[in-house]
Amino acid sequence: MIQAANQIHRITRNLCKAITLAEVLEIIVKQVFRAFQADRGGVSSYDSEAQEIIVLRTVGYPPKIVDKFPKIPIQAKFPLNEAIRIKRPIFMETRKSILSRFPEAVSFSPPGLSPTESLGVIPFVVQDRVIGGISFSYFEPKKFTPALRNFILTVSHQCAQAFERARLYDVEKAIAKENAHLLEEARAALQFRDEFLSIASHELRTPLTSLSLSAQLRSLKLAQKDSAYFTPENLKTITDSDNCQIARLKRLINDMLHVSKLHSSKLICESQETHLSQLVRTTLDGFSVEFGILGYQVTSNIEDGISGKWDSLRIEQVVTNLLTNAVKYGRQNPIHVELNRIAQGGARLTVQDQGYGIPVEDQERIFERFERGRLNSEKNGLGLGLYIVREILKLQAGTIHVESEVGRGSKFVVELRNFSESP
């Protein structure tokens, strides 16, 4: 009796120190089953919603047996299943009684494995809920005396309490981790919103201010009946300037829409037959007025007949953003655009400027959101253009990289896989 009391005290003390479920399981398989003098044992949890018993830890069973029964439907005719169903312990002292009541239990005694002669199964019941249980067996017949049963039930009760505490601790820890993750996501979203609104409001104000001043000047000239101001040549200059600012506004708005969809994972690409050569030429033509106003000489070498399955709207956005980037940082030096076929029917697009150039340490960072090269940090822009290009190309199984040297310009290289070609 004294020895049993000492064992109960020692096991209870160790279970009270255990915090995680893994620690509780370690005590059960290494201390509790030893105290029961069992040759084999297992600890399982019970999922009442899935109606499954999940084997968590075992001792004395070969891995092939454990792997065979990772989860056991509660309806299966095994000793622990019945103990959980009836919420009462089961003790069986002879092999004959075991096989008579649980013939399927022979699955746990394949050739070469010592047969079970006696066994005990104890459900873990906490506040009338079954949360799991233990099973243990013996190679020799075992007499479960009243004293031994009382000892086993007392220790098992302590195991059940520790099992529940640890389970709740692990659940709370997982919830806390998830909450911390959600909080971090919320903070990141708020920071993104604040950065986005701050930059966007500044960038939108510039073309709007230009358009507003142009409109006010025209109104003033009309009020003054200054017909000399409205000559065809001057009107063309004014209109070209307005169109340039409107085009800039449209690109800014498109960038904001794209990055918003990217941030919420709602940007999708719909591949369709796209005449890439024509798309690049058309996009270049759309910049002709802006090139002229800003004093850029643009040359191109567009290979004819390149087509494939891409999202034409997204690829147009890629070309537009690369041209916008070249205009912004090209220092009015010549810009060159090339489009060529590559292996397996793909295409390579390059946009080369002779502008500021990008330091090596910045050549990856410029593709991140709200980033610019350090040498160009004073330039206007959302810092989103290259980020959007990279993300669109990811969705199209494409790639982009930059080849650049400070003071000698930059060449952005896009490679697109043709989805109409078999791999």
C-alpha cells in the first residue's frame, strides 16, 4: 500500500508539472505503464465530432502495427472503443475472454508478436465527456485484484486531468498563435493602407493640379477674349499636354487597382490567344505623344508574328509600366524596345534606357511594393510599377530581371512562356 501511495504521489507530481500534451504523453508511456507493470500500452484521444479514436503514443508495439491503426472509428470492436462508448473501464484477465469478446483484437498480435494474455482499458472521462483513454496489456495472465484496480483507476484519473489541462493549453496556445498572426496581418494591412493612401493622394494631386491650372488658364483667356491664345498650334500643344496628364492619371489609377487586387489575392489572369507583336507596337504608339512632349527618342525592334496564350490586358500593363519606368528614369536619353522569340515558342521583351542606372544592392529591392532605387528616390511615383510587373508575370509563369550599371542606364528583361505550346 505504501509503495502504491508513493507511486501515485510521484506520478501525480510529475503530471502536475507537465504543461504540454507531449509532456503528459511522455509521462504516461514511461512512468504510468511501468507502474502498471504493463508490457505494452497506448494513449489515444477521442474526437467526438469525427467519431474517431486517434492513437497518440504507444510503447511495446512495432511501428507497422501502429501505422496500421493511426485512427480507429469508434464503431470498431476493440477494447478501448467499447470502454469509450460505455464510459467505463474494462479489465480482462485471460486471452480466451479477450478473443471471445473482441475477436478483432487478434490484429494486434500478428505472428512473431507476443500474444496478449491480459489487458486493461481506461477511458479518460472529464465532466462526463470522454476525451481519450489508455490501453495496456500483459504477455502473462494478470490478476486485477481490487487493490490493483483501485491503483490503476486512481492513476488514470490523474492522467485524465493532466491530459485535459494539457490539451486545453495546447488549444489556447494555438489560438493565441493564430490571433497573433491575425493581429500582425491586420497591422500590416493598416500600414499598407496608410502608405498607399499617403503616396496615392500625393501622386494623384500632381496631374490633377496640372489639368486644373490648364483649365483655369483657358477660362481666363476666354474671359479676356484672347483669340491669339487659341491658335491651332497652341491648342494642339495644350491638348497634347492634357492628354499626357490624363494618361498619367489613368496609369496611376490602374496601378492602384492592380495593387489592391494583388493585396487581396483577387488579381487573376485569363489566358487567351494574344498577338504580342501587335500589342507591344500598339502600346508604344500610345506613348508617342508623351515621348514627344518629354523629348524622348524611342527605337524598337519588334519581331513579327509572335503570339501565344497570355492575358493581353495584364501583358499590356507590363509593357506600359516598363515604358513608364524608362520615361521616368531615362533622363531624356534614347530608349530602345525589343521583342524576340525564344525557345519553345516563348517571347523575350526588353526595355532599355540610358538613365540613372540602379546599384547592384537595389536590383532586387526595386521589385518590392512602394520601393524605388536609392538614386531615384526623389522621383514621383507610387513605387508600385515594377512590383505589379513582377506579380503579373508570376501569374503568367513569366520572369523579369534587370541588368544595370550606375550612370549607364538599365535594361529590363521579361521572358514569357507560351501556354499554347506543349511543354
